Amino acid sequence: MAANTRTPSVARRRATRPELPARGIVSSHDRRRPSVRGSLGILQGGLLVALVVVGLGPILWLAKAAVTPTQETLRDPLGLFPTGVDWANLATAWTRAEIDHYFVNTLIVAVGAWFFQILVATTGGYVLSVLRPRYGNVIFGLVLATLFVPSVVLLVPLYLTILDLPIVHVSLLNTFWAVWLPMGASAFNVLLVKRFFDGLPREIFEAARVDGAGPFRLLWSIVLPMSKPILGVVSVFAVIAAWKDYLWPLLVLPDPAHQPLSVRLPAIAPYLELDVFLAALAISTVLPIALFLAFQRLFLSGAGLGGAVKG
């Protein structure tokens, strides 16, 4: 009885206990002072402007310089607004510099690299996280160990493998396969997808197995629809990595007819006017920026799990 009589008083004391203020550099009492609020507002505004200048400044400058005559760019390189606009720079870069041809090559490289990275990352992460074979921990350790090997160390053996592919003894030099296959073996993407799959509810997998779903049906109908956020992240990583890669395409694609923009633009730069070259650089950045804007919502949304469990 004594314990029962003490319980309501304890509950009342807990209910009336004031909440502790959130800890921070500036206390809640100081935040109520007008001078402190004004100083914090100025500091936050300055940091926001600095981030915008550092992040968007180079992109905006490149967009301005792409349609600015060479003489004005050299005379006033940091001018905010061009006094003259030359839209013909974009057309000249697209035709005379053959940016259209190299743009298509880059698109082929990026799409192929994206496909193989998604294929390897989803299947590898699915096996390690959902199927969980007997020696899964050993395989996971080996995949993790490859992250500690510098990529430059693998250039020579990988290049020799491309020159003479084992078993079939076929050279992949000057073919897009020489870029696609090495890019597909991304241990980082496998670990990234595995960690996401580890957070998916296991009850859904068990229910699907009870209903007769096999491994392939489980992957296609259950796991992948729930994994849209991580697939979007891996897609952006894959495309941007393939779009900006320079050294490996330079080694395995010596024929200029097969080279992407990242390799050809430095090669043709001495033969182009400055404004045309900057226009070509601006064109080459359009797709990565558009891809990021299209997938940025997947980075922040958890909609991949929505609808997975029916109430």
C-alpha cells in the first residue's frame, strides 16, 4: 500500500519537473537579448553567403564565361555580368569542337558504368545482407579489405588484364567494356548498399518466403522497391565518377573516336579560342548538375520504405 501511495506523488513530481534547456554555445537566456540575436543573424547570413559563393560561384562563373567573348573574359575575368553576350559560343563548341560526338561517348561510358555498378552493388549487397551465406563474413572482410588498396597500385595489373583477358584471351582495348567492367567492381557501393539492406525490416522477407517467394522474386519485388533512396545515391555516384574519370579512359581508349569529354577536352584546348573552350566545359557540366537536381530528393526522403508494410 505504501508503494502505491507514493507512486502518484512521484508521477506528479516528474510531470512538473521543468525541462532542461538545450546546451549550445549561446544559452537560451542570451538568445533573448536583441544584440545577441542580431549578431547571430549576421553570422549565419555571412556563413550562408560564403557557402553559396564557394559552392555555386565556380559554376555561375563558368556559365557566364561560356557566353562571354574572349576579350571581355581576359579584360575583366571576375565581372559579375557580361557587357556582351555571344550565344554562338555554344553552337561553335557543339559543332566545330565535335562536342556532340564526345558527349555521346561520355554518355555511353556513364550509362554502362552505372548499369554495372548498380548490378554489382545490389546483387552483392543482397547476398551479404539478406541471403547471408555461410561464409558471408569472410566475403565481407575481403570486400572491405579492397578499400585499403590504393587504386594507383592496380593500374598496371588491371591494364595487363584488359590487354589479354584471361580464359578467352581477347583484348578489350579501345572498347567501352574496358571502362565498364573495372568501374563495376566498386567495393564502396557494395558496402553502402549492404548497410542500407541491413536496416530493412526482416519480417517482410520472412513473410515473402512463407508466401513462396524465391531469392530472385524477393530481390525484384520486395528489396529493390524498398531501396529507391540508396539506388538513387549509388546512381549519382556512379554517373559522376564515370563522367569525370580521366586517367583510366585515357589508358584504355587511345583512339580519339572513342574517348569521352574528360579526355578530349584537355587535348583540344590548345586548338580552341578561350570562349569556345569555356562553352565546351559548360556543356560538359550540364548532365551531372541535372542528375543531381533530379535525385536530390531521394537523398533526403525515406519514401523507399513507404508502403512496404500494409496496415
